[in-house]
Amino acid sequence: MVDKVAKRYAVSFFRAVENLKDFQGISTQMEYLLKLIIENNQFNQFLKSPIITKEKKLKVFKELFEKRLNSVLYNFLTILILNNRENLLKGIILEFFNLKDIKDNILRIKIYSAIELKTKEKNYIIREIEKYTNKKIFADFYVDNDLIGGIVVMMKDRVLDGSVKRQLELMTLKLNENTLINVKYQE
């Protein structure tokens, strides 16, 4: 979950750039920054370090990014440093892409199955979920050895559980419920 402060910065930045001609270029640069944060532990520690002064961070950012990034993005990064918020950059970027997905009507989901699905099956599932949600679906597929069969779809705050395991659980609950009702009537 993204920090509330990071979310506010992300919303403000997104609103400032969403209608710019270079919005796609800025998005690509944000992807680059996110990759840098995730893959480069030294850069990540640099962002989070309270020991490194604002001046040093500004100098490093100027050397690394001033000529490589869109000026609006570079200025935004500078503002983060001046406000001691550079440690929130990862969360800000993640929320930025969440807002971009909403704007582009995209839903990112995870699909778990008991076995590796064929491409044809994956495409069918994606098409059906696109019909259900009226959104463009980007899915990551995973094999879950705990499933007996079927699939489990995770969409943000919603889970669609079509697994055999879940169906058996529901059947057990129903049978237990009916057994309790029958016992009550027999008494």
C-alpha cells in the first residue's frame, strides 16, 4: 500500500503532466526511475539516507538527471529533495502508474491456476475478464500447487475464486448447513 503523502505527491504530479505532449516520455522516464530504485540498492539507499544532505542529493541528481529527464520531472524530483520526500519516490512512482492505468482504462490482475495454462486458455480468460470489467486487462499468470483445479483471479480489492478447492469448501459449508437444519427439524 502506498503512503498517504506519497499518494498526494503522485496525484499532484500526475495532474500536472497528464495533458502534456510529452506525457508518454515522462511515463517512460518514470519507469526508468522505478527500475533504478528496484534494481540498484545503492541508489535506493542514497534516496533513503538521512545522513546525506539535501545539497549533496541535489548535486547528484543534477549530475545524473538534469540533462536526461524531462524538465518537469527533473523539477519535481528537486522539489521532493527540498521537502525531504525523496525517500517516497518509489511509492510516488507506483501510484503514478496506478493513476495512469485508471486513465488508460487498464486493470492489472494476477491469475493463479493448478497447472500451466496454454496461451489459448490464457487469452480466453483475459477476453472474458475484459468483458466482465470493461477494461483492458494485463495479466500475470502463476501456477499454485495448492490448487486442485480451476483458477483464482486477483483484481485489486476483489478475488474471483473459481478453484476446485473453493468449490469443495462451499459444498462442505452447504452440507454442514443442511445437516444442522435437518438435526433441528428432527428434534
